[in-house]
Amino acid sequence: MNRIKQKLQEDNPPAGRAGKLLSIYFTAGYPQLNDTVQIIQDLEKSGVDFIEVGLPFSDPLADGPTIQESSTAALKNGMHTELLFEQLKDIRKTVSIPLILMGYFNPVLQYGVEKFCQKCQEIGIDGLILPDLPLDVYQEEYESTFKKHGLINIFLITPQTSEERIKAIDEASEGFIYMVSSASTTGAKEGFGEEQAAYFNRIASMNLNNPQIVGFGISSAQTFQQATEKTKGAIIGSAFIKHLTENGVAGINNFINQIR
């Protein structure tokens, strides 16, 4: 079974987690070009449940300044798709939790979708998050390729996503639904307001087949708890990248412990 599905179906989460999953996003090749593998290994040792490895892109429109800056720095460091695959070729010798690649579709298209998916399968990547790959285009052109290589494609919903589209995404999903907390770009926030609470309640009341994991705006134990009251888990990106900016790869365990 795909590791994402396995993790979502675990009946006995470690004590103190109350079944809520923590996913961490970081940009490959940041802060230093060769930090990627150590960050993944340290995150697993710190007890996170999923890791999202970001493919740096020159025009990351959906991302806030923190992730944009990390992407620019990673590209300047020399990170590119082939190098990331080379860095990760032996990752399954030391890491067992689900690994997801997240990025924009253009680099995947340039690399070749079939070749990209095959590489992911060889390395042991479990899923992809490609926010700018529309559902209908995925289903018409790429779904069979993803499935052939054992990859789960994870779709995003936002407060503006229609109920009809949410149901279509739920129908097409196999892992979890990435629930964007607000219509803004990525970035850490102090907390969630009434608007977000209403959105979380609305999605919970839909009783979707796939669990939801919240992203955008989670940066602390408080926001993690708020985001997971009605959902299966939450994703932290910008706050973790700020930690890497200030500390390098040191103290990852301390950062995770502060969240939960």
C-alpha cells in the first residue's frame, strides 16, 4: 500500500498526538544545496508524519515571500530537478515516512511527465502536489501515468472552491485533500479568525471521503491545534523555512517539539 494511505489509516498514533498528523514543507536545496537529505532524516527523527519537498521554481506565484525567497536561493545554489532526484536516490535506505514532492507543473512538464513519475517511483516518492495542474487536465492526460507509477496526486481546495468542485476533487482523490486555509499566499499567521473557522466547519459538514490536511498560516502550537480541530492534520512551511534561515539545519527537533 502507498505510504500516504498507510499513514492516514494508522489506528494507533504515538501518544500525545491525538491522531493529528503533522506535515512539514521545505524547499529542496535550501538553505544549502546539499542540506536536503539531512533535513528529511532529521524531520523523521523528530516525529513528523509527512514531508513535502518543494521543487524550487523561478515564478512561484502561490507562495508568500518566505518560500519565494527560499526558492530563489535554492535556484542560485544550483538546485534543479535532476539534482534533487540524484540527492534522493538512496533516501529509502534511511527514511520510511511518506515523501511528497510539491511544486509547479512546468518543471515536471519540461522534465517529461512519464520520466518524472518513473523517477519518483524508483526513489520511493509517494505523492505529488502540483497546485497549477487542473483536475480535468490531470484526469484526461496524466492520471494513468501517475497511477502506473504508484503516485497519489493531491489536490487543493480553498474557501472559494465551489461545493461541486470540492465533491469532484474528493471523488478523484486517493490520499488526502490539501485544504488551503485562506485565499492569500502562503505564510505564517498569528491565528485563524471567524471566517476560517466557518470554512473549516463547512468542509467538515460535507463528510468527504478523503481526510483534509490544512495548509497556509500554521506556525505554532496554537495555530496547529486550531487547524486540526476539524481536520486530520496540518502542514507547516513558511515557519519551518524561517527556522532554517535563522538556524540552518540545527535544532529541527526543537522546532517540531514547539508545535506539538
